[in-house]
Amino acid sequence: MENWNKLCYYLSEKIQTDIPENEFEPIVEKGLEILGWDEFSGDFEIRPNYQLGSTKNSLRPDFVVKQSETGEKLFVVEIKRPKVPLSSQNQTQLSTYMRQFKLDFGILIGPQIQIFYDGNLNINENATLIENIEFKRDNEKGKHFVDLFSKESFNKNELYDFAKRSFKKINERETEKEIKKEILSNDFKEVVWDLIIKKLSTEYDINLVSKVIENIRLEISEKNSQIPEKERAFKNNNYSGEIYSNDILPIQLNPPSEKEFKERLLSSKTAYITIFYKDGRTRQKVWNANRFNESSHLLGNIRSRPDFRNGNWQKLKIEKVLVSIYK
């Protein structure tokens, strides 16, 4: 941990005011020396000029760390002003160097240290940020950084394993976001309501169940999340606009038993859907149920219709729906 704490001191704590990159450069060089890399021994180059093919263009990364015996490039270090937040433009610049030199790892140093990866695990357009390390003493992430990038302990296999673990965490976070988004969606709320109705309809008449849930509000939200302003106003009785308190469209079946209704629908392949609007209008549609089979979910099938989805039926001012085998 001592070497990491030294990096914190020289690269952050000791710098009291903003300084330009050219003044930060010798400080970062000292940081590389703390990690065991030495310019005199040929371990790294400072702002080397690399020609791009036969063109006049060239690349000048801040530091290229090498294996002194073979000259093999190991990773590139790009530095930015230590008191200015790192930007996506900085990341793109580092990514360009990594691509040109075919390097799997790159380090961006500014107000913090960022590690980037561009090996075969990366499918993104640019190198992917796999670790962000704050300059805080006794930081376990910092200690791990020292272990990975010190000359004495530098090992490509360990770096690859680190990248692999990091990508697994990144993918898990993305999957968690997708799951959370689905759970919090209105469509998923419909799924939950259908499960509730299906459970209760095995014990009670489904029309009675539908009548009861008309006055029940189902909420799915993150823990400790704030109530949206619109809902807060509604609950405080000071909202003058229109808001719908019911989360599920009341659906009545005829015959009322879901089991009996399903049996008859499988036989007739036709049902009649009557829509009741709040202004007193009614409209009837014929349900051609040729694709409906024994494994089909009856209420889920009905609620999946665009007009009956949560949010849509409220906007259309639908009050309830009657689905009948009889015309």
C-alpha cells in the first residue's frame, strides 16, 4: 500500500493548484519510477514521435512503457491536467494510441487514474474504461493498480484476468439495468396484475375480483426512490389536472369462470369484445381467436391489445371491457 500512498501524495495531494500538462509530466514520470519503471534503463519513452506509414502524420503519446530487453510496447500512458475533469475526448485520444500500437491496455491520468482495455474482449468502437481509481490513501483499488502495473509484478496474464473480471461486472451491471427497466415498465405491471387475477380467480368469481381491483393501485418502484411530483401532488389533493389512479383495466368475462370461458373459446374460436367508455359510448369488436390454444393466457392475451395496454386505455377513457362468448 505504501507505493500507492506515494502516488497519491505526488500525483494529487502535493499539487495545490491547477498546472499545465508539461508541468505535470515530470511528476507522472516520478510516479512511473515509484512503480519501478526507469527511463534510463529503457523502460519507457516520453512523448516519442511515431510516424504513421508514409504520411506526414505522426503520433506523440505522453508515455509508452516498454519491456527494456525486447523493446516490446506494454502499455501507453496519457496525462491531462490534474485539476481538470477527464473527458470523453481524452478517452478517445488514448484509445487512438492503443489502436495504433495494438496495445490491450492504456492508462489515463488526471484528477484520477483510469484504466482502459482494447483487447479481444472489447467489442466497442473505442477502448473500454474498466477501472476508475480515486487518489485516496489506502484505496484497495489503488493497491491493486500498483500490483498490476509495477515493473516487478507486471504480468500480461494477470492483466487479462483483471480485464475479464471487469467486463463481467460491466455486463452484469448492464443486465441489471435491463431487468430493472423491465420490472419498472407499465407492461410488467400488467403481467403482475394478470398473475394476481389468475391466482384469485381460482378461489373467487373473476368478475368480483375485477370489481375489487378497480379501487386498488399497484406500484412497483425502486427502494428509496422519490415519488414523482405528479403523484405527490395527487396524494396531497392539490393536483388539478387529470390523473388515473387505477393501474389495470377492469375486464369482465361471460361466462364468468375463466376455465369455462377458455374451454368455450377453444371450441368456438370467436368471442365478442364490448368496450365501455366513460362518456357512455360502447363499441363492440369480434375476436377471431384462431391462434388461441390451450397454453395461451386468456387475460394476458386480451390485455396485450394496443388499446388495452396500461397508459393507452386511460388515455382513451375506457371504463371497462366485457368479453363474451355470446353476441
